[in-house]
Amino acid sequence: MTTPHATPAEGGYKRSLGTRQAQMIAIGGTIGTGLFLGAGTGISQAGPSLVIWYAVAGAVLLLVVRALGELLMYRPATGSFADYAREFLGPFWGYATAWTYWITWVTTGMAEITAAGNFVRYWAPGFAQWKTALIALVVLTVANLITVKVFGELEFWFAMIKVTAILGMVLIGVGVLTLGFSSAGNTASVTHLWADGGIAPHGVWNSLMTLQIVLFAYQGVELVGVTAGETKDPERSVPRAINTLPVRFALFYLGALLVILSVVSWSEFHPGTSPFVAAFVKMGIPAAAGIVNFVVLTSALSSCNAGGLYATSRMLRAIGLNGHGPKALARLTSRAVPRTALAVSSVVMAAGVGINAIDPDHAFTYITSASTGGAVLVWSVILVTHLRYHRAVREGRVAAPSYRMPGAPYTNWLALACFAFVTVLIGWNRDTRVALYVMGVWVVLLVLGYLVLRTRATGGADRGDAAPQESADPALLSRN
């Protein structure tokens, strides 16, 4: 029987992230522009029923993270999605998962830095959007280049701003509902949740079509897996971060939306308008638009920082280590920072600013749809990988960790069925259908790229050269 592998510094990284930072990175990863901005479009389409879909999607993603948590306790690893997929599904799936996760967050980062440019124009209308995007990208890249501890501290405070804003809105909203203060107290009522045209005023089908928006809002929930290899005492901090997810989902998503929709009728929300701004204005909070604009700006920077730069650089380095990309990507600085991988992610992300210049009206929809498609693919791979791991545990080939996914393997299949249904919905909608075209092209590129790698590896072996290794992690080399 093989026991779980754990190394003090996996893959050359230093465990510099404390429990406090790991907790806040997990929180920051699940609160982004999808909630602060995307919820406005979702509410206008689904009405109060949007809360139901946030609850359903949250429950499904809890299963994904619990499956990932069990894998992490088997062997904490940075770049874990690809490592586990390669170990239990095969080399191609490790290769495909790593590259897909990388491109998913790069496209998300493109949207976030462009959004940051839009938000800054609220205070400085004459300042070019691309300049803000470039400044934000450079500052965040430099912060990530210093040490992982600096990244963790920056992300901690980004997350604190978002959490404080949501908690403040919830508390004030509850005060309006119970005490009736401010002008909003005259019309605020929980009956808004069902009295203004019903729970799903535009019909159940139109309501279901918002699931793509909802899943994008949750993107980043898997970041706890990316940070595991650089977290102090992951056996304690990772389960703790995962176990608090239900409370965070209930408070930051369900609680916030329930309060907003009780204070302000769903019919007053419009696509492209932040529901938080509308709620703050309705409650008479001074400079409400400016406050929320600042919060959404930090939210965009947080998403770019944690996912767009940190996660992509770690996954890109794993690609270099495993021979599925240039070896230069695997280099670490003396401070254990993957500088080359970080620089590549940053440069590619900067190129995405041009998408908004070409088609600013649809760029955000296109990018987020493609990003959600990639996230669904990665989440599905995590679930399937866990199924194979679960079988290995039953057969006695690997040891079972103390932290377990509830209901496996049945809950795995339930979550996979939900993702398949969301994929159908994405293809049904004309505006989001482009994501399936993009993913189709991406899959073809992945297959072609892998065939090229295998051909080169075979050719190198024939010449007596060293073939690309499947993993540079010693833990992975000691497979069953």
C-alpha cells in the first residue's frame, strides 16, 4: 500500500503562506466581479430565483472542492490538478488540465485588468483605459515576483476589502428591513422575493440560462488547491479553508443577494449595473457609487492577482517541470518564485486588452463564457480524477486520508451531470455559444500539441536523448 506523499517544500517552493493568508485567498477566490457586476444581469433575467441557482451551484462546487481536498490530503502539491490527473488518468490528462487551467485564468485576467481600467475611469474619465490596465498588471506582476509572502499579504487585504463591503451591506440591509431606517425602509420587504411577478418572473427556462453567470461568479473556488504546496501545515489549513466554504457561500452570496432583493425589487436592476450600487443608493448611503466602484476595482485586482498571475504561473511551471512545455518555465528564483512562468502569463494577459478595443460591447461576455467553459472542464477533471483515486483506495493501492468527500462516488456523478447540463445551456444561448466553439478549437490544439510532444519524445529516445519526463516531482515518480 502506498501512503500519502507530503514534502516540506514541494517542487522547490517554500511554504510561506500562513493559515490566515490561505483562508483569505480562499475567500478572495470566491468573490469577484461575477458577483459584484454579473449578478445585476442575472437578477434582471432570473429575478429572485437567481438565489436558488447560486445555492445549487454552490452545493455542486462544494463537492468539487471536497473531492480536491481529499486528493490534497493524499499529497499536497502546487499545480495539483495536473499532478493528480496525470497520476490517476494518464499523461495526456495531466498535460491537458494544466494548459486548460492556465488559459482559463489568463482569459479571466484579461477581463479583470480591462474591468479595472473601466472602474478607474469613474474618477478619471479622461485617463485611457489601457493605461490603467497596464499599470495594474505591472504592479501585480512585480508584487508576485518579490516573494509568495508578499502576494499572500496583498491578496489578504484585497479579500478584506471585499468581505467588509459585503458584510456592511448585509448588516445595513438587515437594519433597513427590521428597523425601517432610511427612505428605503418605506418600501423594503421580504415580499419582494415573490410578490413582484413571482420567484422566476421570466419563466423557469430563462432563469436556468443564468447558471453560466453563476458559475463564473464562483470561479476561483479551487484556488485552495493551487496554494497547497506553499501553505504552512497544509494538512490542517487546507481542510479548515474548505470546511468554511458553506458559511462563506451562505453569507457572501446567498445572504447578500437575499438582502439586496428584499431592499430593492428585482425589477429595478438592469444588465451591466452593480446590484450593490443600486442597494447602497436605495439605502441612502453617501457616495454609494464611489464606494462600490472602489470595492469592485479591488475585486478585479484581486482576481487578477490570485488567479490571473499566481495560479497561472504555478500551473505553467508545472508544465515546464513535466516536459509538457519549455524547460525554462520550470525555473525558480532564489526566493522560490517562478519568474519565467509569471512573465509569460503576464505578457499573454496584456495582449488580451486588445480584445476590448475590437469589440468592447461583447468582449466581457465572450471572455467570461470561454473562461467558464474552461473552468467546467477543469472541475470535471477533478471529479473524474477523484473517482479513479477513490477506486485505488478501495483496491488498497493507496491509503485513504482522514479527510473524505461525502457521498462519493455517487456525488461525483451528480456534480458531473450538473456540469453537462450547464454545457448544454451555454450552447443554447446565442451570446454564450461562442464558448463551445472556442473550447472545441482549444481541444484540437491540445491534441495536436500533445502529439507533437510525443513524437519529439519518441524521436529523442531513438537518438538516445532523454525523453520528456512525465513528472519532475519525486512524489509522483514513486507511483503504485
